Amino acid sequence: MAFAAVTVCLQTLDQIFSPNPFLNLDKDEHCKFLSEKLGIFQRFLVDSANKRDNLEMVEDMERRIRDVSYRAQDYVEELASFSWKDLDLVECYDRVYSTKGCLSQIIEEIKLIELEVMKIYEQMSCHANVYESESYLLESSPEKGPVVQDFVVGLDDDVLEIKTRLCSLSSKLEVVSLVGMGGIGKSTLARMVYDDSLIKYHFGSRAWVTVKDRQVKGFLLGLLDGIVELTNEIREKNREQLAEMLYKKLKFNRYIIILDDVWSTKDWDKIKRCFPDDKNGSRILLTTRLMKVALHAKSDSSPYCLKFLDLERSWELLCHKVFGRKSAHPDLEDIGKKIAEQCKGLPLAVLVAAGLLSKMQRTRSCWVTFAKTFCSIGTDEHKKCLDVLALSYRNLPHHLKACFIYMCAFPAEIAIHVQLLVTLWIAEGFLTTGKHKTLENYAEECLEDLVNRNVVIVKKRKSNGRVKSCAIHDLLRDLGLREAQREDFFHLPELFATTNTLHCVRRLSYHGVFSFEVPWKPLLPLSRTLFIFGKLRLLHESQLHGPLLYKLLRVLHIVDVYFDYFPAQVLQLVHLRYLALVVREPECPELISRLWNLQTFILNTLKSLNLPRTLWEMEQLRHVYLDQGGCLLPNPTSGFDGCKVLTNLQTVTKMKIESCTREVIVNVPDLKKLAIEGLGEHASSQPSSYYLNNLLYLKQLEKLKLRSHNMLCMDFCPSSLKKLVLQRCSLSCGFMSPLCMLPNLEILKMKRVTFEQYTWNLTEEVFSNLKYLKMDCLKLMEWNASCVNFPKLEHLVLRCNFLGDIPHEIGNIYTLQCIEVIACSVAVEMSVQRVQEEQKDMGNDSLNVSIKKILPWCEHSQNWRGFKNY
């Protein structure tokens, strides 16, 4: 975690010593020294990644860089804390000196590390040519492919699909890629295909090599070993000679090459010219955990992604590995299936469980005990399993390692909301980006990268295709917890922290908290993050006094316990970047502006909340989530000294419609997401449009949610709008005309909306870019439209009890991929089925229709308060 520690410290230095009305600090020569040297260390960490020589020395250096970065950050933030208390600069330095030790000690340690770093750089330079030398590339014996297990389940369809791709009629050389997380069975599937009799007959030459981190010469020898008998003469050839020999041996032959476990696009680029294309149907089968590698190989066929086993197949595999056949112990089936379910469909995990069970007595009591402890067992088999998966972690770029391990701090049984995760990564300071990309967009790209590397599982996607919620497989989470403990990155006290270690813990995550009988006093002198998860219950302010004595917290997430009032101690935590609380009384103190670093503010109350005017002083605010009745944001007045334009603010949800004044809107010019609560049935004769016209000033607005509004027209939407959600709104006949003029509108969701005369007629209106349309519980009986109105529609969701039919021409939309029908009338179901049949008759088999009689059960995910509006 050295890279994360350096990155966070550099960000802290830049922020604290930038012009700031809250602090009386100048960037002296010591702080300039810290910035310069930490920048050198950051570059060194990137340059030294994946270097094989002196690995132990590099790892030791990383630990030293991490520790000194932590000490430097502690010093600087303590300095800022004392400065905030209006102490003069000399007194600030004296106080920090007395509490944290002399700055000179940190500087001396940095100088010593710099000398060592320079020595390592010299060694790396000396070895630059050695990496390509023949002695370094020569491997003692090429690695063979894995032996197929004696029993495999769930791969029959996969084998058939891969054989079909390999033996297709295409004559040109093609690459077929298998993608999936470690332990899911890629190599097993590849070996089954490789050894298949049809494949042996179809291809004259076959070769298998496990690429992994192998150098080019070893790779070439591995391939040649499958084609010719290796002699000492061949082994002594250089890389170019081996490449030429391989090319000639494959020339004019129909061949199949298995490249197993490829980790880098560079690996493919180095050897792709060794494979001749004689237009005879030769194939390369490539397995990888990284979608980036699979796509880089550039084949006409899309990568083939392996899926997890379902429960029945997991149980079948477990039975055969434990009993050698299907279960002969029906009394163990129920508990055995529970054990199989804990493996979450990963074959490697099933094999680990089976290996342990095979050594135990086949009694119900033993299996019940095993089921309770399986996830926490630290056996050799379990450790070997983690070692296999550790390759995925070790091959992550530096900036993704901290992001991945951070996800393991969440409870295992929940799906993690991406918006929550993104704001936390930013608050922690893990990510930096250029001026042309927001941190939020970059963080989402990082998450997609983790998904493509198959270390993060997508639980649910948004209507625009982006990840909405995600999770980590239990085995990968075990790996993350192991690395977190080794790196002192975060601690789950109930798992592995002790009173002796907690004094230096930087991040704490409590799960299932029912009592605060914990040793608070030694816990948090250096802690930056505190998560508290558990069942919703009341927490008295006095119970939080202990942990909030420590002033360096950056992240405070307590949404599963609630307070009667906003806890005053929180106002002392001036380093907070992220704050999430639940309070009964709708109050937000004026002194909230003390939290001048705050970026994300989540406050859940029972009623609507009046925000203080001092909120306009909080320049760093990026996201404000206020649920339930919404919030009233006062106008910034010209005579208010602290009034500033909040240029960083991107999200406000939910805001009362009375706050949509021109004064408020123009002072949040870069707002991207906005949810507005209307007056609903209490509305006067004045429609909501009167208040919402000021939204035209929001030139960056992309997502808008309107709830409980009475609207005659919707001409207030800015042209930048991409997503519109209407909930419990009353709409006039002509409300759609302005909407269809929005050039960037891609998503339209309507829930419990009332149409005038219960009819929605579309004639000349054209939604030129709309891709997703959801009509949920609408008071709508008649819908008239054609394919002309939605030329780019891809996904249609209908849940309308009173709707009698759907427009017949909907099926003629060329781009339409999916129609979902949920709890609709029989007439609607029949009309949708008729549309699908007509499309099939016309040769369109790509239209997917899903009909559900009742609403599906929602996935088991944490209801992150304040994050459910988008």
C-alpha cells in the first residue's frame, strides 16, 4: 500500500498548503522537500513494479516508503489541526513537535530511503539488458498444461461452443479468448477442448504453453516442445532463431495453439508474428483473467466469458469429489448444499471444500460444524486457493490495489453501491486525475477495470449499462483481508485486531455492531476511517465521545445506528472528507462549515431539513444526499462574507422545490445530478414549472429526478440532460413536446405518473437519442406511438396494470433489444408476444422478451441511505 500512502500524502500537502481561509499555513521549505521526495518515491513505485530481481529488497523499500509517508501525513495534518485552532505558526510547530516527534527525523528517514532508491534504480538500469539476455530467458523445462480433473461438471455447453468456434468455416487465423476470474475453470475448459478427439482430428499440429510471467524464449521453447522433440541444440538457440523455427514448423499446417494464463497485452504482441496465417482455418485459444488482453487479441468473435456454477452443479461436483459418485448420504444433502452454496459457484472453492470434507467423518454433526466454519478455515488447501487468486491481486496496477482491498472492508453478504464506493475512494485520496476528467468518472473507470480483470463481480447494472452495485467473491475477499492485515491497511477488529495493534490502525470497519463495549481509548489516535455496520438502532451521543476524540478522521460512515440529534463532536473533525449519519431531529448546525474539507455529506432525517446558510462556505463539497422530505437550501445573500460559488458541487438529492431560486441555482453551476421534491397534493394552483425554469442555468446537468410535481410543460430542462426520472407527477397532454427536443436524453423513467385523460399520444414527437424507456405503475390506459417516435430505443420496461395494449409498431424499431413486461394485463402480454413472433418471422431473432407475473425479489443488498435516488 506504499503507492496509496504516498498518493494520499501528496494530496494532503497540496490541499493544506493551498490558499485557505481556514488555515494560517505557508508551504515552507520542509513541506516543499516532502512534496519533491514523495514524488520521486511515487515514480519509483511505478517503475519497480513487476521487477523480478531483488524482489525482497523492493518490498522492504515499499514498506519503508509506506511508513514514512504515513508519518509525514500525520505530521502535516496535526499541524493543520492546531492551525485551525487559531494558534500562531510557531506554536503550531511546537505542539506538533511535542506530540509527533521531530520533523527532522522524518526528513532524515526520507533522505536514507532516497539513497537506497537511487541504488535500486542503478541496479535496474544495469539489469535492463539482462532481461533480454539468453541466460535470463532460458528456462530449465517448459511448463506443461494442467491435467484435466477426472470429473468435471457444468462445462458441456461451454465445450460445445468453443469447439464450434474453433472449427468454424472461417479460413483465416482467428483467436478465441476464454475470460473469467481465477479458479473458474478456464484452463480446465481449454484442456478438455485441446484433448477432444474432434479437435485432434481437425488440427494437424497442436501445442500448449502456460504463458503467465514467462519470458519470450521460455515461451517459444514451451510451444516447440509440443511440436518437435527438444534437443540441447534447440535449447541453445537464441530467441530470434526459435521464433523462426516455430514459424516454419507451423507454416502450411492447420494448427491450434493454446496460450494459457496470459496476463499482458505485451505478451501477445511479442509472439503474435510467430503464427503464420495460411488461410487454412488455424486457431489460437487464449485464456486470461483480463478482458483487456482478450479484446487486444482482435478476433472477429467476442471473448467467451465463463459463468459461475449454479447450486445444483456445485453440489454435483462436491459429491463426486467427496463420495466418488452421486451422494449416497441423503441425510447430508441439505447441509452439503449449504456448503456448496458458500462456494458462490467458483469451482476452485468447491474443490477446496471437497478436499477438506473428504478427510472428515461423514456424519451430520461434522458437516454442520464444517458449514459454520468453512469461510474462516485457514488450512493449507485454503491458503493454496488464495495463492492462486493472489496472482490477480499482484498483477493489479498500484492505484487499483488500494481500491480493491478497500472493498473488502464491507460486510461480505451485501452488494456495494457504486456511488458510495466512488465517493469513498475519492475521500480517501486514492485517485488522482488530470484536468480533463472528473474524479468520479475516473473512479468509475477504475471499477470497470477491476470488473474486466475479474476481481469484482457486477451485481446490477444501471439503465445506461454502467455498474450500479458490485461485490467480491468470498475467496477474493479472504485474500483482500489477508493483504489488508499484512499491509496494516484496514482492520476488522472482530477478526484479527488486538488491543496491542489497534493503536496504529488507520482504518477500522465494525460489522454487526450491537454494543460499543470496545476499547475506544487505544483505538484511533492515527485512524482516518471508521465504518460501523449493524442493525438499525439508537446510539446516544455520549457513546460516540471516545472515538471522536481523535481529530484525524477522513471518513465517518455510521448509517446503521442513529442519533437523536446531530452529534456536536463531529464538528471537531476538520479533516473529514466523507460524513454519513442518521439523526431523528431534522437539524444541521451552522458550524457544519467548520468541516472545510468535506466532500460528501449524507444526512438521513425523518422530516425535511433546513440547511444553514454557512453551507455556502464549504467549497470542497461534491455530493449532498439528504433523504426523506428533502432539504431547503437558503439563498446566498450578497452581504454574507462566506458566500462562494460551489463549483465542485455535483450532486444534490433531494432539494425542496422552494429552493430552486435563481440565486441558488446560479451558485451551483456545475451540478450534474439533482433530485427535487415538489409540493404534491399540497400544491397551489401554480404548477411546478414556475419554480423549475431556473434549471436552464444548469448547463452541466445530466440527471434529473422530479417527485410530486404538477407540470403543464417541461421546457425547463437543459439540453445537457441525459436521464430524467418522473415520480408521482401529474402531466398535461403537451408535456412531451419539449422533452423530445433534448438532444442528449437517453433514459426516461416514469413511475406512478398520472397522464391527462389517461392517454399518451405521440404523433410527430421524436425522441432522437432515447435508448431506455421505463413505464412503471402509470395511470395510463392508452398509449399511441410508432417506431418513428423512438428511432434508437434499445430497452423498454412496462409495468402498467391498466394499459390495454402496446403500440404495434414498437417491434419495428431496428435498435430494440429487450422488452420487459412486469405484472401487466394479459392483453399487454399477448401483444408483446405477438410483436416478438412477428419479428422472428421477419428474421429478427435478437429481440428478447421477458414476461413476469409478479415483481421479482430484489437482490440482497444494503440499503445505503441517501444513495437510492439514482
